[in-house]
Amino acid sequence: MRVGFMLLGNAPFYLTGYGTQLKMIGDKLIQQGYPVAHAADFGYAGSKIEWEGRTLYPHDKLPGTLNAETLRSHIDSFQRAHALDKVILWSLGDTWKFSRINSVVKHPDWVCMTPVDADRLDSPTMASLSSSSHPASISQYGKSIMQSVGLDAFYLPHMIDPVFGEPIDKEFARASAGIPSEAFVVGYFGDLSMRKSPYETIEAFAKFASRVNNAVFLIKGSNHINGLSMQKLISDYNLTGRVIAIPNYDSLIGFTEKEMARAYACMDVLVHASAQEGFGIMQAEAQACGVPVINTDFGCMKELQSLPELAIAPLGLHRTQAGTFIPQVPADGIVERLLKVYSMSLEEREKMSETAHRWAKRWYIDKVWAEHYEPFIEQLCIEDFTRKRLNHAPRPIKKVGFVATFDTTCGIATYTLMLAKELQKKGIEVVVFSEVEDMEMSKPGEPLVHEGVNHYRCWDRSSRVVKPFLDCLISENVDMLHFQHEWQLFKHTALIEAVREMPMKKVCTYHTPTPESLGSLMAVTDVVLDAHITHWPETSQLLPMCTRHGMLGGLQTIKHGVLEHDAPSVENPKMDWFGIPKKVPMFFTFGFASGSKGLDYFVDAAIKASETPGCPYFEVVISMSPHPAWSSDEYRAIVHEKASACDFITVVDGFMSEEEIDRHASACDYLVFSYRWPQTVYSASGAVRRALGHGKPVLVSDEGRLRDLAGGIHGWKFGQYDIDSFAKSIVDAVHSFGTEKYQTFEANVKELCQKDSWTNVAKQHIDLYAKIGSTWSVIPEPMIRARKVESEKPYPELIGAVLESSAGPEPMMDNSLSVEEEIHSQMKISEMLEKEFPDLLEKGGEE
């Protein structure tokens, strides 16, 4: 297995903290013999070059950053050039910048090395970490923050060059910088941004200098905009003669490690009381030079203090624009600690210097690499590709766990609840592992309850964090795990992959399958799941066609359940509830105010039908609710305008409760669903299946969600965009009202409802669970070279079908081979071994 590393971040020769650290990591990887590339996100926009043993790829010239498409091309180029089996992407920098990278790059092996400088992770940083395969923190504090939100984070701290620990003559260093030998030098190095507390530090030095005549302030900043206000502040505090500033040009071209060490050597103390630090490498470097550091007692800065008495407790925390909280550093706290160091004797200062120097050796590159990086890299290079075939034994299915949305206004949530209730009625224990709401995670063993069904809120659709989900799953010990898949629900999660090695049986219902995306989806699911379920036979036969390697799991069509309803509580609900005479046909539809529901077409067709000579009077009721995801104001206005001139059309604008929908559906004479969509739709409509249970004849378009409602059997069928046939269907329905034709359609609808009732749907699930539970589950190793075998035969379904190996996999039943079959199988294996290892028998294999 040939593995290479592509580092992502500031160019390795760019003298920033991130650039320097990535250079160290790259150097070490090169020393260990790995092919290394570096994709610059800042600091290099030239052509691809070879630089100090690595291939350096540029960022985009315009706008000067690295976009995801360019990065993907860099990875492909590097992999081809070195014939690599695996490229590990390793990023370091402001992680929020990478939040959208993996939505485009989709790289399976990404080490996302992250600084954490606040009390929590902001949303973009969380998005990056949760989409990476290996989230890593550069501090123990950051690791704990990541773990608190369910990320299984690694600890990969920054490193420093041992050059900082080499002896430097202090007198010579000061003379080189023009600093008097007798001065008490307070250092401040930083980019002058607010997170470095520059104002508080200047104020503190001014107060300190008013008491200490020989105090000198050595400052190294940057070309930050705050530099101008710093100059004014220094002037306002009358510190002009007490401040020695390293020229901006020197900061621009950067300092080498030796130059930085010489600058540190000039100091008596370094003030680094930042409000935000992802690590704070200068603190470790200065202490390696024997310089004590005054820092903030917050976050990762606690880990970089050899002298806890010099750490400053924050005044409090204040909220940033990103929603995180950071400390407020008191200037008086800095003054107090400066005076503490200044008042020490020479012997005490030397002892403090030696303590800092000795402590800082823990950050030397060789030590950190051996303790933290080498074990991590060893694990990184062998995992995934060493996955072996797994065999999970048969087991009775007594407890089912659903993975779905739950207890919310969502079609998948409603479907899950209905199925869960029916399974419970039949003695199957059910628990749901549902999506979080308001960031509230459930604790393992402490489920919530909704309408008699236990559920845990333990995963987020925008996150690849799986630990809370797995913890809750393990606590429940389910026999069958059933995913209720919908594209927007699981697209950015890793829930299915996470259960590969778990012994329970696993199935998935695909509620919204789309052919163009099924290939990539099945590549993930088919090597984990025992069976796949869809709502339509056409969709079921589509799945095997989309698998790259030939389908491994079983296949079953189970239609969406229909909710059966009791008869209305009144004799004439149409009249009693809505004032419509019994002999006047009432047409009813409901749905979101969306063009895909065809409500405007319904109005047009109803008006055209009413104008047909000889058409009796009828009433139309349209319930139209605003869509939660996008504005529907314009569309609703169109429907209202068209219907406003017709007294026989009533438009109910706003959300209609389930009870109100049931009252209208039970009172009406016809249900109308004029759905339209230009492409083939492979999903089912929960709204249709709910209303259908009232047993009314239907008028439906030929859109995919309505495919089992047949024209001439259950009612009338018309083209999605054919208003003429829609209007003629309405006219014929009005004339058919109260006739034998109407009664036949009504009986056929009721027959369909009974056949597809939730009771029968639950029974089909139980039969499927039982069949899967009686077989061995074979989870294959990665099948890179597997070839698909095509067959013209329909792919067999699991329930009530005789499986043929030529068309699909035959379940491995426990002890299903006869003695003769077992002997024949063993002979075949022996023949294969003899062909591959001809000298096997000569070495004692005969026995």
C-alpha cells in the first residue's frame, strides 16, 4: 500500500506559525520516506515546483485563495505522479476556511488539524471538523472542546525547533538590538489584532513604566491596521522613548528561528496575555530561551505556562460575532505580574529562567513527533485498507431501531411514527435514533418518549460526528437497525459507515432515490446493509442497475403505508361541516403552495370544466399552506387571483391541521392530486397516502408519486401539464357522482387502502426482518477490482420469491448445505488451492 501526504495551508517557506509547523511536519514525513506534496492556501501563486523534497502546488492567482476544485485537481495530480494508492490530506490553519472543501473534494482521508481559541466551536469550524475523517486538535484544551460535541479528536500539538534552547549571550543580543544592558525589557510579539490584547498590554506597560525607570518595551508587530492606533497610544502614554519597535520591514520579510531566539534573548519577560490563542507557539519558544511568560489563564494557554503564578485570570468572558466566548484580559493583572518578576532577586530570576527552559523541552520537535505524530501516522497508514470480511450470525429480531427524523413536522418523521406504532402492536420493541433539535443531545440509556415510542436525539444532518449516535445505539442493543433514508437527511453524515462492524442486522428504506446519485450512495450502503427497501417495484429494479460492483444486499419493495380512517361521526358531513348540499360533488386537495403541487392547474381545469355545456354544479376546496423552506407569496397570489372570480372555488390559505385535513377528506366526494414534475419521481407522497385512507375516488396526474392510482380503476388519470384532459376528468367525475361507476371506483380505492394499510405494511416489514434475521450477514472487504455481472432477469425480491444466483445473491442460511453439497464445496476449494499452490501437497498438505 503506497501512501502519500498532501499538506494544506500556508506555504512551507512562508514564515507564519502555520507555515513553519507544516514545514516541520513535511520535513519529518520526507525523512520517513513518504511522498509529500504541499497545497498552498496562502503565500505561493507560482507554478508547480519541487522544493526541499516536496511538490509545492500553488493557490489560485485570483482571488488569491485555494478553491476546492483546484485542490481536488492538486490531489489527483499528486496521486498520479507518484502512483499512490492513498493520499492523506493534512490541513492546518483557520479551519473555518475549509468548511466547504469536502462538499466538493469529498476526500475520504482528511486530517483536519485545528486551533481552538474560544469556549466552543463556531459553525464553520464544526462543519470542517465533522466532514473530516480525522479531526485533530493542536491543544489538549481544543481536544476536550471537540470531544464535548462528540468529535473523536486526536491530539497533535505544535512543535518548536531546539535552536530556541541553545545558549545565547544576552549582552550581545541586546547590543545588536540597541537595548541598554541595564534595562528591564518587557517583550510583546504579536500581530496587533484585538485577540492579542495590544491595548491592554500597552496600558499595562505604561503603568509599569511609571514605577520602573529602566523599563523598556520591545515590540514586534505586523502591518496590521491596529499598528497606527498603537503608535498614537504610545504617544498618548508618553512612551516614545521607552519603546523599541522592530521595523515593519523586518516583520514583513520574516525572522528565522535563530533571529527569533536572539530577539527573545533580549527580554526579561514576555507578555503574551492574549484573549484568543489556538496554541501560542511564541510562549513555548520564549520559555525555551529561558524567558518567563505572562499569559492568560484560559484555554490552551494554560498548557503553555511553566510558571502558573504568572498566568492572569480573566475578568470575564464576552461574546464574539461568531457566537463564541473569549476572555477579557485586565491590564492591572499584567502590571501585577510585571512587578512580581521585576522585584525578584537575580538568583530567583535565574532559577525561574532555568525552570522555563527545562519545561519547554517537552515541545522539541523530535520529542513531540515520537510521542504524538509517529503513532498517529502509523495508525493512519494502515486503517481502512486492512478491512477484512465480516460475518454476523443469524439472530431473532425482537427489537428494531429506526434512524430518522422524529417528533417533528416532516414526512419521514410521520412515516417512522406510523410504522413504529404498528410494529409495537405486533410485539416488536421499537426505538428511534433521531436528529437533534436545538443542539440538545440525548444521553445513552435516557430516551425521550413521543406518542409511546422511545427515541434519542443523537445526530445532526450537517455533521459527520457519530459518537453520540453510537453510544445511544450500543445502550439499546437492537437486533435490527433500519435507516429511513432521505437525501437531505444523511448526505453529510457518516451514520451508515459507522455501523459496519456492529453485529445487528441492517436495512435501509430509500424514500427519495434519484438515479443520478444512486451509484455513489449504493457504493456506501450496499457493502454495509443486509437489504434495501423502496416503495415502488420500478425503483427496486433501478437499484441493482446503479451499483458499480453488482448488488450484494437483498432487495424488497414495500409500499408506503395508507392510513385507514373511521367513518365520519355525522351522517352528512359535507352539509353539516361545510354547508355543501349532499348532491353537489365536492373536490378537495391540499398541499404546500408550490408549482409542483399543480394547484394553479387545478383552478384552471376547474374553471374550464365549469364552462363546459351541460356540466352540473360542483364545489372545489383547495388548502394551500406556505412552504417552510422558500417564499411562496407570489405563487399563492397567482392561485388566489385565478380563483377569486369563481364562487364555487374556496381557497383556504394557511396551515391546515391534520384533523382539518381529515374532516375535508372524509366529507369530500373526490380527492384531487394534480402533482407535476418534469423528471421521473421515484418517491411516494405521505400526504396522498394519508388522505387516500378515506376511500374516495381520485383525480390524479401521471406524476411518479401517484403511479399506483390507476385511471379507470381508482378514478381518473390525466397528463401533468394537460389542462384539457384534467378539465374533462372533472366533468366526467361530476356526471359519474352517485352512479355505479362512482361506487366501483370507491370500492377499488378502499381495496387498495386495505392492501397497503399500515397493518399490512408492518407485517411485510416483520416478514422481511425475520428472513434477514435467519441469514448470515456477510460484510465484504473493499472490492476495488470487483466486476459487475449483467442479467436481463428482474432482480429477485426477498419476500415470497425464489432466489436465483444468476440474478442476485442467495441468502446464506445457517446450516443450509446438505452433506453432498458440503463435500462438493470442499473439493472445489481444494482444486483451487492446488492450482494456485502446486507444491502444497509436497509440504505435508495431504494430511
